[in-house]
Amino acid sequence: MLDNFVEIRRMLVDVSVTRSVIIGELTYQDSISQKLQSLEDNELIDNVATHVQRSVDLRDLQAGQNVVIKLYPMMLKGCFYYESSDELIRHFSNSEPTAPYYIHELEYFSEHSEHPVFIRNYISTVNLIQFLITVSDYQKPIANWSELFFLQEKHLILPIHYDASSLNSLDGVSDLINHVLSSVDKEVRKELFVNELILLLSNNDKSERFKKLLNRFSDLNTSYKNSYSLYIEKYSFNKIKAEVDKELLDYMKKIQSVINDAQTKLISIPVAFILLTAQFDITGEETPKNIFLLIGALVFGVLLEVLIRNQYSALSFLNKDITEFKRRISNNQLKLETDKMFIDIFNVHKKQKQYLNLIRFLIWFVPSVVLIAVVYTVAKNNIDFTVLKYFYKTFVVRGF
């Protein structure tokens, strides 16, 4: 029946089309008599035609007569007829018709083995829509269309609304559907896919979301594959991250131990200052004693300076080691997750270096005070420098 309907439709000229009727002029031929009779029997055509503004019964038509007839595509049973691609989409936006159909605009029968580009894109699109319905949380029918609701931490409302001009080649859609749904961990895969879908479309106007999805399908497919790859590496990633965190914690402890390891020795700084203050003769009457105290303070300062230099070297080595360790981290996500810890470590390193600078100042503060005090007492009391010469000859010249 569809073949007869299509053949008569192709013969019409000066056609006007409404939702339920197709009106056009036909040059009658005896060869189509049976086809017209068949259409009339199935109420697909009126039993009368218009010829020169008068009604003529189909049985009374003469070959060569030009008549106006009316076709009723909505009366077809077990098959469908569509004038255009958009009409097909309006009636079957979510799934392809299961019954045979014909699109006049494309001169296409659905039973043909070769599909035009529009049909290939249309089939891919309705397959994608069925997949989206499967992974959605809720579907709300609206006239000939529908809205899909995806409810995760961020939600998304996706109206399924498009036309023929919106269709694109959705390469890889079948592989994507099989990958998500044909696996024991399909719930995880569905969650990963929906998350990427929300990220792609959430910032767009609701009415334009599905069209953007069709335009950016390859981007969505790629994002999902990357997300799934990261999921596959999840346990390995967590293991690596745990090792990195442990290494960074060790670096933190090593930096803090730079001061801790030397603190028992550095406690002698205030003790030395108190002892020197108590023993120093400010009157200048015991200048040799004061000189001995000065020499002791200088020796004390040199010994602690050696210790401090070792701590500076340790800090410098740790800084280079941490910087190289940070450079070796190639995983972008791991870099993002460890950046804050690296910042904390470098801040601790900076503070420890400031502490060492303060300690170095205090170390040399003690002998500096003693030296100033010795010079002050000598100058104040006009002490003969013979004793200094004696010390110089005895301990410096002879001793060394």
C-alpha cells in the first residue's frame, strides 16, 4: 500500500501540504486506475476528483484529464509517510519507527539497504537518545519531545529537542553505548559518563543543550574515555599518591630536625652569655682574665659557626632534593593534589633558615659583646698594652 501511495504522490504537481492532507494535480492515466482504486478502498484518497471545478468520480476519469486529488497519509496502516526529514523527527524524535516508512524529500524507503547521510545521522542520534534515557534518573514527556533529568551532586535537565539541521555524524556512539552498558561495573561507568555530560552542558541555555551535545559529541566521548582511564588507574594512582605523601612527610621531618638536632648544643649560647657576664671584670683591674674570656668567647663562636654551617648545608641539600622530587612528578592530577603540601614544605624550609640566621646572630653576639667590653675597659683605664704583647708572643708567635 505504501508503494501505491508514494507512486501517486510522485505524480502530483502544484502540491500543497497540510498536517493531514496532501492536495495536488494529477494527469490521469489508465495504468494508475487500480492503484487509485486501492487507495480509495483504504480511505487514503477521496472517491472523487476535481476536474475543471467540478467533481468527477474516480471511476469516470478519462486518460489525459488533469484532476485535483487529495491524499491522506495519516490513514496509512502499518507504515508511515513523511513529506520531509523534519516531519519524521517530529513524530519519532526518540526512536526510529519500527514499521516501514517513506520520506518524500529524500525519496527514501526505510527498507532500502543503503541509507543517505541524514538517515545514518538520525539513527545514530536516536540510539544516543535511547542511551541517555537509560542512564538518566527521570524522563518527563512533553508533547512530541521529552526532558531528561540527571541527578548527581550537580543536576542537569536535558530537553530532547532538535531538527534535521542539528544532526551530525556521531562517530563512535555505538562503541560508547556498549562500553558503558556492557560491563559488570556499568554503574560506575554510567556515573562517570553522566558527570562528563553535566560538565559539558550545565553552563548552556537549557533549550540549546541537546544541539550542543550533538555538536560536541566527540569531545564528550573523549572526556569520558579519559575519565574512565583515570578510574582504571585509581588504585595504582592512590598507591603512588600514598608513597608521594609519605616521602613529603619525611622531607618535612628532616627539615624540622635540622634545628632539633642542634638544639642541645645551641642551648649553650645563653649559658655562655650568662657565665661570661658573671666572670667579666668591668673595672679593668683583671685585664688578662678579660682577654682569656674574650678568647674563650671567640673559640665558642667558631665551634658553633661550624655547627651552623653544617645545618645550612643540610637545609640547602634538602631544598635541592625536594625541588628535584617535585620535578619528577609527571601526573597532572597528582601535581594538583600535592602542590599545597610542597608549598607548606618550602614555607617550613624558609622558616628554618630564618631560625638559623637568628641563631648565627646570637652566636656572634656573645663574643662581640665581650670584645666591646674589653676594648672599653682598656680604653677607660689606660692599661699598658705590654700584657697584650706578652700574650701575643707567648700564645701566637711561639704557640703557632
